[in-house]
Amino acid sequence: MRVVLDANVLVSAAISEGPSHRIVQGCLRDQTFEVVICVRLLGEVRSVLAEWPRLRMCGPIQLRFRR
């Protein structure tokens, strides 16, 4: 099954170890779902992580994806 995660879920998963992080990690680890992300959504996530001063202190975030 393919799923598209909201940008807020992806940002939350990247910066904390709360519920969003556990859900995303579980999907990726168990490969229960195929996570689908478009270039526009990826750009939104990168923009939020790069532009918000409070989030920049979290350090570099590596986003990997297949085409």
C-alpha cells in the first residue's frame, strides 16, 4: 500500500522522537507501506527545516528518496 505523509508529519518526525517519528520510522523499518513523496512536498519540508531558526539548531537532516 502506498501512503503520502503530510509535510507537518515529516517535519515533526525529523525533529523529535514523538508519535510522528515512531510512525514514520515504523513504516520505513517494517516496509509495511511504500512512502510516496513528490518533489513539491519534499521542497516544502526542506524549506521549513532550513528557514525556521528554531529548527536549524536541530542540525542537518538527510532526506533520501528514490525516483
